[in-house]
Amino acid sequence: FIFEFNPRNSLDYREFLEIPALMFLLLAGTVALESSMSLNPVSVYYPHILGAIFLSITFLPFNIFYYDARRWLMDALKRIVLAPLFRIEFRDFFVADGLNSLTFSMVNSQLLWRPFLHNIGCFGDNCVSTSQFIYTPLIAMLPPLWRLLQCFRRYHDTGRAYIHLVNAGKYFSTIILVYLSFLWHINEKSIGLFASFIGIQIITSVYTFLWDVCMDWSLFMLNSPNFLLRDELAFKHHSFYYFAIILNLFLRFSWILNLTLPVEYTDKITMAYIIAFGEIFRRWQWIIIRVENE
């Protein structure tokens, strides 16, 4: 009920998996087709066609292919983008928090549309890092910006400054981090930018970790009979929560791996994918305990 699902048309897990399964099948088919026709000039359009199909499947405004469930998602996204205009409900900030874990995918989605338009991307041995695209920081700033606006709206509606303005500070620090990261990647010889980037990265990692554990999960209660947890727990094995806390801390600081790896570009790309996958895993872990706490 906290997500406002209609029990008459909500999806079970098998129906839910049909949509990503179809998309993955189309993706695998496109990769195979492009690999077999890499010298064909038409193959440059395959990623763009695939992206258009994905968007059509998700946002097609017709009563087919689980329209009620897709409309729920479309309504949630509309309320997120227009955050200051709506009273913020649980599903609004829940979905918006999920979008913050999809920043890597959102940023790299520009590779579907930009290469053949502006000669930016990989053609043969000529590769340009995504970090050098001017749109990269703008896209990466969108999810934390939406959450920032939601926090301001919740403060306006409730007047609870401690909760909502402090939470807003978390997303503001993320926006600053994205901007500094972009500046540093286009001028990696700047010691000042590097020091600023590391400083804000540490602050943001500590900030978000403590908020996850103490506020979103309501753990770290010192007076609880369940050591460093809380009084009421849905999962009987306390090790589940301790593991989640430790893993969350590790994944919040996984960016350190990118700074300590050798400078070979391939290693950086591989590690970026690993860190992005780790963030998706962290978000699923966050979802389980966040919904349990709610």
C-alpha cells in the first residue's frame, strides 16, 4: 500500500521480469547483429534504433504490455521531474533514489545518440572518454537535483528542517562532487582540483553512508537490545544487517579503486562497470531494508 499499487493489476515477479527479459533479448540480438555486420554503414544506426525501441516499450501510451504498471512508472517519473509542484509521497522519493543509482547508465546512454552526430565516441582506435562530453555532468546531476528539489518540497510541506534540509545537503554535496569530477577529468594535472575532488568525495561518502544506515534503515540505535541495530527487525538473523552495513560502507568508498588502479584505459573501463554493478547491488540491498523499515 505504501507504493499505491492497485492489487487488481499489479505485476507478480514473473510478469515484472518479462519486460527486462525482452529488453535484454533485443540487446543481445543487436550486439550479435552489429558484430556480424560491423563494416556495414547501416550498423551505426543499430544502437539508436534499439534505444528508440526501449523507450517505446517503457512509455508507449497504449493499453498493451502491462499498461497499468507502465503508467504507474510514468506517473512516478512525471512527479519526480516536476518535484516542486507535487506533494512528495513515498513512491516519489523511493523511485528518485533508485535513479541516483542509475547515473552510470544514464550518462553512458548519450553514447547511443552522439557519436555519429558530433564525431565523438569510438571509431577504430580513436576513442574519447565519456568524461569529456559536456553533457556528462548535466546528465549526472539530474537524479541528485530531483531529490534535492523533493527535499525542499518536503521541508515546505512539513517544516521539519533537521530531516529534510540535512537530507538536501547530502544531494547538494553529490551535485558539487559531479561538477568537480568533470573539471578534474578534463584537467587531471591540477593538484587543486584533485584535492577538492577527493575532499568532497570523502565527505559525500561518509554523509551518504551514515544517512543510509541511521536514517533510511534506522539502525545504529545505541540503546537497542539488538547491538547497533534497532528494536524491531523483520529478519531474524542479525548477521544480515551487519553484512549490509559493512557492504554498504565498502561500496560507498569503492571509488578509491579507480584512483589506485594502473593508468591503463581498459582497466579503468572495466573497473567503472564493476563499480556501477556494485552500486546496483547496493541499491537492491538498500531497498530491502528501507521498505522493511517503512
